[in-house]
Amino acid sequence: MRTTLTLADDVAAAVERLRRERSIGMSEAVNELVRAGLAKQHESPAPFQQVSHDLGRGIDLDNIADTLETLDGPSSS
């Protein structure tokens, strides 16, 4: 199929770079880049996995005064 495309400068540079590296024509370079983009589009991203770490001693929130002293240090009053 023959068609006319207007390529953005960065895309045209990528096509030209690939064309020179592989000594191929413009159409073949554009087709390779489009196929690579289409293949990447169908890849599924890695699932999110939450990572947690044991931080040691926890803070007992039942006694607010002790909790504040643990966090802020002893009061100066």
C-alpha cells in the first residue's frame, strides 16, 4: 500500500537512524518501527507488588502520653 506520511522530527530521525544502521529502505525501517511499537503495546505490565519491611519495635497507641514521649522524647516541663 502506498501512502504519504508526515513524520515528527524525532520519528523521522529514528527512521533515518534505523535505515542507516541496517542499510534498509525507508519503508522497511518505518514498518519495523511500527511493528515494534505494536508488539510492545500488547505486552502486559508487571503486576504491582507491595513490599513491606519489619521496622522492629512498634508503637503502642493505647496510651497517648507514652506514644508522644516515644516519638518526641521526654517532656521538658
